[in-house]
Amino acid sequence: MLKRIDNASNEKPTGFSRRTFLVTTAAAGGGLLLGVYLPRTIGAKAQIADAELAPNAFVRIKPDDTITLVMPQVEMGQGTYTSMSMLIAEELEVDLAKVSLEAAPASDKLYALPLLGFQVTGGSTSVMGFWEPLRRAGATARVMLIQAAAARWNVDPASCKAEKGEVISSVGDRLTYGALVEAAAKLPVPDKVALKDPKDFTLIGTPARRLDTPEKVNGKAKFGIDAMIPGMKFATVAACPVFGGKLKSVDDSKAMAIKGVRQVVKIDNAVAVVGDHMWAAMQGLGALDIEWDDGPHANVTTASIVEQMVRASQNDGVVARSDGDFAKAIQGVAKRIDAVYEVPFLAHAAMEPMNCTVHVTKDSCDIWVGIQVVARAQATAAQVTGLPPDKIQVHNHLLGGGFGRRLDVDGITQAVEIAKQVDGPLKVVWSREEDVQHDVYKPYFFDRITAGLDADGRPIAWHHRITGSSVFARWVPPTFKNGFDPDTVEGAKPPYDLPNFLLEYVRNEPPGLVTGNWRGVGPTHNVFVVESFIDELAAATKKDPVEFRRSMLGKSQRLLGVLNLAVEKAGWGRPLPEDVRRGVSVQFVMGTYLSQVAEVQVSKEGEVSVRRVVCAVDCGQIVNPDTIAAQIEGGIIFGLSAALWGEITLKNGRIEQHNFNDYRVLRINEAPQIEVHLVKNGEAPGGIGEPGTIGIAPAVANAIFAVTGKRIRKLPIKDQLRSA
Amino acid sequence: MPKLVINGQAQDLDVPDDMPLLWVLRDVIGLTGTKFGCGVALCGACTVHLDGRPIRSCITPVSNVVGKKITTIEAIGETESGAKIQQAWLNIEVVQCGYCQSGQIMSAVALLESNPNPTDAEIDTAMSGNICRCGTYPRIRAAIKQASQSA
């Protein structure tokens, strides 16, 4: 049982930034700094009260056997609190049921994701990034505890072992970790520790109960929106409905007359109403008479954005990859196929609407929120308040869905701007409509793609030109180099043997709209295009889509493995009703090999229903198998919502969708049966949060082609088959 | 000054009559287990029980529930069906982010109370008003089945 997830309280967290810490071991484990902080030097009594073993930023053990694991990664449903804990607990030799978890405070130094170099939870990277550092963090503490015990018993440390929170000697003497804390804390932190041989794992790879579940079924779990600070007021906000516009004027006389409304706060591009509760704030907002200065984007429409993109796509792009010689190879092909693919803007629509609670005083700022980038939250608050970062405390909470939305801190910037003008703590909550209309959107992409087949029907020339926004150019500018970023083009190189391959990128930013990370980022777009187009080639040569793929996967045994497993479990080739067919997709992105088979029904009226999805996954070393299955199931459903209906459109510079009525998402009666099959091996761990989302759209689109003969080249599928 | 009975406790409140129950629960009483998702009864995150029936608290004015028995996620485990559903949710590991799950559980308990052995189609119908963006639907189906079969 989870004792406590201390990410919600009103108390100050243990905050490493408020303690003195000394970095003793640099660059251990994938560039991560293992920091040791020393007890505060404010008197002997305080030192005793504070006695604990904390050899690094992830593990703290107290004399009373309290073991606290500090979670570098944020929990947004992906199960990372459990898998991160498993990595530490495996090496620390403690029972998962005996640990307390704590959300990491803001610190790019202590909690940077080794792969990206800053504090971030995203990109399906948590296990990949922390696989070694967290096991090392646990092992370091274990080694020190064993040393302390061996010294007490006057025996060789090698003769002792650690087990379930105790050190045990060769003759059966036992000491709990708590009893060893004081002695162990005085030992130097070892530079190098041996990690367990994977064959000796007792926890990693076993289905562990999720540590965050019990409090999520009884209403006790605290999300950012649940922060309750004494004396807190509530606010809701309207930002200019046109991106880039400003607040011109507001008449608040009617709003201020509403019982419970306390204040109307104006900032550059938005207005907020502060009240005693959300209801007062909502009513107050509705009663405002607001005049906006729409700014330069008042005439933007989806059509105007796409038109601009189509024009841009006619120019050469930056070459992101070139194998062989496409221009030459395409001359001599037996058959040439050209296509255009498009994917729409998408909102995230996480179930927890955007919110942020802030308390600004003249020399401090506290923030209660659920955010995927904790240190960036601190940085933006420092900028808005003018306070130094160490005066900003971010109390991170559970996230009611992230999906990439909470990789951006725009909501925190805005909340701090508002709270600066308010006395006391303020909870700012967006309405669902505000959440849908002020998102950072998954970019629209316009893709031109060409393939040339030889006389045997094999693709020997391939050209793909992607036109659209670069999210990373804004979000992590250093990754945008030589005209492209690695994410926008990830997954565009299919895993097949393609001797002459040319990939170009034309950057084209939509006016009046900010684009952001959305589950599966670049690959969600690219794998749809590539796996649909491969299906087009198979159809053009009258080959079975599975056979066609197999014939080109000679170099990737792991991909072939998941393809074969998925089609076998799906019963590929087995008869189906006339209006039901199967479609397949294959992908290798984010370090994980995956294949999906979707079984789709298309009625005479053009109604699409996804009945069953079978998915085979090879993500290398498995930490918590049930969580992997859950992530794939959920990822598929998230991807299905988008593939079937997801679409954000603009008119007069304004987003046309509002709420779940016109931004439709999958409901339980529309959810397919899903089967996930895991390949077990000891390869390096791959990512799992996003891969399920990525390959579902092409699998469904390919199945639709098999039923109807109509190729889906533009998402969402929506009513495309009805007009057919 | 509406008087409400929430999770067995009488509450004297100084709130406007038209204030939705959701905000009374969350912002006035501090029962934050009931969630805000859409504000217009489209997503089910705010589901609570009114005399045992599921209602969307985001559109229910507090004046409509005066004198009636309101049960929220914080107390649903005290009922037999509530405990069963919560246990099944744990057994099946339904939950991901968890934000919608209070509402899912309240709808599932109400289903089981009115129909102890629901079919798949009946589960889908009863639960179709509750959106989950994490996509826990297959496990919700399995957990309701399991709860309905447990003694």
C-alpha cells in the first residue's frame, strides 16, 4: 500500500533548493549529477532531528525506517510513479509497499531527464532516461547501508546482503535500514556501484500494483485543480479569442454586482474574474462586456492556413535525409505513384482543464499545479514576478492527463500575471471552452509523397516532402538545426529497405496559432502518412499488405517479430463479414517496435466502427508489464478519437470548436476490444507512452481501404465515407 | 441558505440557490474528489448520487437537491456496491491519470445498484456519458463485469 503521496499538501516540501547540497559525484549515470545534501548547520539538535541517509536526490531514509523516493518524472496516468519506484526499489532492496513518494521540486540540475538535459516528462522517455540513473541511485544507498552494517559487525561488506529493508550478515544478524541511517550518512558516497544482473531482478519485469491507484478510486488523490489553500479565491479567465489579439476595454459593472464576485483583473490579452468560488467567477465572467483588439490574425481561417502551406510545399525543402539517389532512380521506374496527405490541427482536451493556483507575495511565489516541466514553471513565474527562481516554490501535483499539453507553461505565466494583482492565494481555472480554444495545437501537416516501383513491384525510389510547423523550434530551439528538428521528421523514414530515399522538410508556421507537443508528436503524423502510403503501394501491385511489408523488413528481425505476432494473434486472412476488413501498420519509433492490426466495419451508410485492435509490442526490457498494456490500450483509444473525429478549425481567427459536443472524443460504446501482446527480451528499454497512439490511424485507414476501396489521405476520417 | 445532506452529514450553506452542486462540493465544502470536466454535462467527471441515482453535479442547482441524500466519491466505498466497484477497479488496474475515475466509479456503482448483472451492451449504455481521455474503457468494462460477478 502506498503510505502517502506527498504532492498535494500545503506545507513546504523538503525542497532541495532550500537546503545546502553538495555535489560530490559528477556525471555519474548518463550525465546525471548525484547530489548529496548535508544537514543544515543550524545546531546539533536540528541535525539529529534531520538525520537521514540521502546519498542522492532520489532516496531519503530516516532512522524510523521511513523511505521516501523522490519522483523526477510527473505522474499523468502513464504509471511512471510506479515504474520509477520499481527501478530504485529493485536496487535498494525495499518493498514497494513500504515507500512514500514525493514529487520532485523544480530543479534542472537535480532532476534533468538525461536524454534532454532539462526537467521534463514527455516523449516517452522516462524509463529510457532513468533506467540506469535510478537503479544506480538505489544501489548507492544500498551499498552505503551494507558498509555501515558491516562496520558495526566488524565483517567484510561482501559477506552481507540487503533484503526487504534490512541488511543481513552471513550468520543471520539483521539491522533495519533505519538503524543504519546515522552511520551510513557519514560514509562517503561511492563513485561506482555494481548494478544487479537483470537475471536477478525480483521486481523489474513483474506486474506491480500501481502506487497511485488506491487514492484515485476514493477521491483522495490531489490533482492541481484540487489544491485548497487557506484564504484562497477563485478565478476564471477569458483570453482574446484571436491569438495575438489584446484586451481593448472591459465594462465590469454588471459583473461586480454579482454576489461573491470580488475583483476583475485585466492583463494584456485576457481578463479574469475573481470570486469566492468558481460559480461566482464564472457568472462574473459571463456578465463582462469585453471589447477585444483582434490584432493581425482576425481573418485567419483553416483554408487560408492550408493555402499558404500548399504554396510552400511547392518549393524545395531542407534535406533531412538522403539515401542513394532519388532523382536518378525515379527516372527508370516501372511505375510511379504520387499522393498528398494531410493531418489537421488537434487539441489535447485532457480531462482536467487547465488550471494553476498561485500565491504571490512581495518576496515569494508559491505555485500549485500539475505540469510536465517543473523547472520551466519556476522560470516563467520568476520572469513574471521579477523574483529570483529560488523564491518560487512549485508544488507539483498529479496531472489529470498531459498528452503534451502540460509541456507548455502558458497557463502558469497567465495565472501568475493575474495573481500578481490579487491579495492572497488565487486558483485560476479555465472553462472547457477556454481550454479547447487556447490550446497549443498539434500542427497541421501537408505532405507530398512519391514512390517508384521496379518491374517486380518493389519500391526503389521514395520521396517525401513534409510541410508544416516545427514544434521543437519553439519549444527546444537548440534542437532546430540546419532547417529541421529531429521530432518533426521522426518516423518519416520507413523501416523498410528503400535504396533511394529523399526526405525534405519545409517549415511553415501557421499565423495566429501556437503549435505544441501532442501524444506521439512527429511520428503520429509521419507514421500515418508512411504506413498508409506503403499500403497504397501494396494495393498498386496487388500484394497482400502483410506480405508486402514482410518482403521489405529483412534487416529488422524485431519489427518482423512484432508484425508476425500481431497478424497471427489477429487471425490475418481469416474470413470476416463482407463489410469488415483488417488493416495493418508497423512502426519503429521512440525505441519501440510495434505493429497493430485493426478490424474495421464500414456500413453501407459509410459509418465507421473499429471493432477490434490487436497490437504486438517489443519495447525491450519491461519494467511493469501491465502498465505497458494499459499505455498501449489507452494510446490506441486516444489515437482513434483523433483519427475518427479530431479536428480543430479556425474562422475569423477564432477556434470553431468549444467542448466535447463539437470536439468529439471516443466514448466507451465506441471503444474497440483491444489485445496487447508483449515480446519479452533483454534489449534496452524503449518508450511506451506514445507508440500506441502512433500506428492506429494508418491501421484503421488501411482497413477502410480494404472494405471500401477508398483511400483515406486526410484526417479525420469523419464523414468522408458518407459522401462517397 | 440551502440545507444539504452530503455523505450523511447535514450542511448549512450560505450559497446562491442557482449555484451548481459541483462548486458547492468542491469550493465551499472542500470535497474535491468530484471533478470539473466540461461544465455542461457532456463528460460525466462531476457525477454524484442523488438518492442513489447518478446526476451531473455541474448542471444541478443546489436548490434542486435540498433535503435529498447526496453521496460523493469520498463516501461511496461505504456502500456495498461502492466497495465492490472500488475493489474491482484496483484488481483490474483500471486507472491511469485518474481524473475522470470518480465519475466513472459513481456511474458504475449506480449501474450495479439498478442492474446487478449488466451485459456488455448495458455497460456501454450506462457508461457512455463518462469520458476518459486516457482510454481506460476496456478495463472499465472488465471491472464492472468482475464486480457484478463477485459475491
